[in-house]
Amino acid sequence: MAIHSFYVIAWDSGQPLYHRTWVEVTENPTLLSGLLASVELLAIKITSQNVDMVTMRNSRFFFKVDEENGLLLVFITDIIDDPTRFSDYLDMLHNRFLENFSDITSHVPVYQRDPRRARVFDELVDSLISHWETGEATLRVAKIMDLLDVFTQFYNITLQKIISDRAREMHFTDIQRILSTHLKADPALRPVTLDKHGVISFDEVNPDRVKILGLVDILSIILKELVAIARRSRRRQSYETLFFEHYAPLIKSEQERIEEYELQKKLVMELL
């Protein structure tokens, strides 16, 4: 699950006014709320600016300060791909909270002040999170499929057009080793297939199980090592000729996805 928790905290005291958590946690909400408020206050003291997002090893914290109403709102998520959308989600929850709890000046948590309204708000928040999770999962799978497709095209051009048939046969064991070595970083990628003609396919890979974090790094290092074999097996002038004959048209046709996923450095530059 990408979204872990949502907190509304009294800005001046660090008291949690509302929290909703969708993963198993051991942290005390009151202690965590105080810690989150301290992070924001420290940022203001050091930089005179609010902190909007903090990235940890496995989590991201999105912060929003509502000075007018004395609130600090925090969203805790996985290391998701597009922080902008999650900042927008936090804005929406902020607005819904203000709509449902007009008497927010009190430091009494909303579930103590009005348990019925708190339960209704729980249901609203759960519904929104469920919809957002579904949307994020769909976007995530679409991106994974796009990345696999783009890199597969470059792999297959390299193995079938840039590396000669004879060189591919000579280095076939090395090519298999490159794939197995780097794809083992994510077991979900292991069903990849490679035939003797140099056709790599991810058709058997289930994108729902693939980890998006680090995927581009895995795919790009495979391409880098395949290109290294291609360079060794060709004279420099021959490689440059083949680059403009085969890679350049593919780069042009895939320019939109290359730019969308910021692959210029990790994909295109490896070929030059």
C-alpha cells in the first residue's frame, strides 16, 4: 500500500487532532505527532521556511501548514513516484477536514469531541484513499509496462542489429549472465526470456509484482553492458554507422516516453 497514514496536528502543541492509519504501526500517535510538529518547527527555525516533504529510506512525509487554523497536516507514504499528486491529495484531505470540523480551534481530538462525525469522516477518508490507491496502482503498472517495452526495444536492436550474429553466438553466455545477474535484484523480473536470435521478452513478467523503485537502474545497467559487448565486437566507425542507422530512429520514435520517464541520461547517453 502506497499510503500509510494521515495526521492532522494542532500546530502550536503537537497534539494529534485526527489520524488515520492503513498499515500496522507501533508508534504512539501522540508521540509521532509531536515529532512531526518538531520537524516542521526545526525547518522554520533553521531556514525560515516550511518543509513540504521529507524523504526517508522507505517512506515519504508530506507536510502542509495551515497557519490560519493552527493546523499541521501530514501524509506518510511509500517512496512513491510522483510526489506532486500526493501533495494534491493532502490538499484535498485538508479541505475536507475543514468542511467537516469547523470547531478546530479546540485541542481535543475530533473522535473525543464528536465520535459520530469522526466515524463518518473516517469512512470518507477511507473511500478517498481507496480510490487514490486504485488510481496509483493503475498508473504504476502502466509505467512499468512502458519502461519494460522501451528498454526491450533497445535490447533487441542491440542484440539483433548492432551485435553481429557471429558475435552474439560467441557472447551468448555472457548475455545470459548479464540478464540473470541484474534481474535477480527483483525476483518478479526473472521470467524474462532470451532466444538464440537475440530476442528478449518480458511478456511472462507480471507487472503487478515488479518493484518500480530501482527498475530504471536495473534496466539501464543491462543495456550498458549489452552495448559494451556491441562496442567490443565492432570497430568504432562501424558502431557509429549502426548507431545512426538503428538507434537514432528508435530514439526519435520513442522520444515522448524517453522524456516522460527522464531516460535521456540512463538510456540514450549509454548508446553514444
